[in-house]
Amino acid sequence: QRLREGARQLRESTDRAIIGLFGGNLLEIGQFLYRNDGFLMLLAADPKRAHEFLDRLVAIHLRNLEQFLAAVGDYIDIILFGDDLGMQSGPQISPAMYREFFKPRHALMWRRAKELADVKVMLHCCGGVRELLPELIDAGLDAINPVQINCAGMDPVGLKRDFGDRVTFWGGGCDTREVLPRATPDQVRRHVRELIGIWRPGGGFVFQQVHNVLADVPAENVVAMFETVLEER
């Protein structure tokens, strides 16, 4: 009841889109429970056991999803799932492994979310996941975040060209690994303008810096980033 009341008050206070953070992680929870290497080996060496584990996990997620959306579904616009499928060098798993173990389960959860509420589905998915994007989109994904443009395969021009009419890029607006902490404010402004120029045409882009703004980032660079976004609106 408290969750529903908080969502209602938030809805009445703004005309902006509201995100409900759900989670629903699959690969990551397997890695938390089995360790990173252990779960990847389980997927490869004992697929029957992996499927049984994931089926039980999805059943739990679906029960939680129904309770969550019963509380806030009337008031949110976007539901945020999470699963970090990528690394700096590319996906943690192959497209074939994603299709076998995760795509049907993502599709089931995302479809159920859209049945329960009038929401778009966004996935927080770190790393180089370009090879998995066609499968994620086919499973029902509407928006991807944080769009780590400094990872393998995550070139903004190619992503926009190949997927810009099929998914919204919610992120990729400013590199937080090299540019934001180390560049000058003018360099930050040029960098942000260049990226907005790539992502914006035709829509399907919501500005967000690639990831968290850490403590070593100069305040003037943060100001330069957001001032540039406001100028480019």
C-alpha cells in the first residue's frame, strides 16, 4: 500500500515519464549464486540443471512482477529490468547461448509486464552487447541502457544505423570513463554535442551519461555536460 501511495503521489506531481525499477535479473543472479565462472560453466556443461534453475528463478520473478505492477502499474510509464550481459570486450555469452537460456525467459517476463500494465520495457545491460541486441529487441525490449560506447562493438554510429528504428537508446550521451573525468569543460561540450548529433535524428534517444558520475569528476565538467544537453534540446 505504501508503494502504491508513493507512486500515486509521484504521478500527480509530474507530467514526466516515471520508471519503476524491478530488476528481474537472470544471468547475474546465477553468477551471484554460483560465482561468475561457476554459472558460465553450468550453462555450458549442465544445461538441464541450468534450465531448471532459471525456470525456478523466473517463477519467482513473475510472482514478484505481478505484485509490483499491482501496486504501481497504474502510475508508471517504464519498467526497468536488469541483466549485465556484456563485458568491456563484448558479450559474456554467445548469441546462441542467449537464445537458448535467456531470450525465452526475458520474452516471458517482458510480455507479462506489458499485459499487466501500459508500460515500455527497458533493460539496464552493461558492456558490449551489440551482438545480442537483435535478440533482445525480438524478445520485446523497447529501450536499452546505459549504452557503454567505449566497449567493443558499441560504436554509436553503427548502433544508431542498425537499430535506431527498433529500440530506444537510453544512454550513450557522454563517456564517463575517459572524457568526463579527464577532459576540459570545452572538450566535454564538444563530445556531448557530437554524440547528441549521432543519436538524436529520428528520435529513439534519451540523454544519459554512460554510467555513474564518480567522485573524481570535476564539477565544472558535470555542469558543462548538462548545460550542453539543455542547449541542444
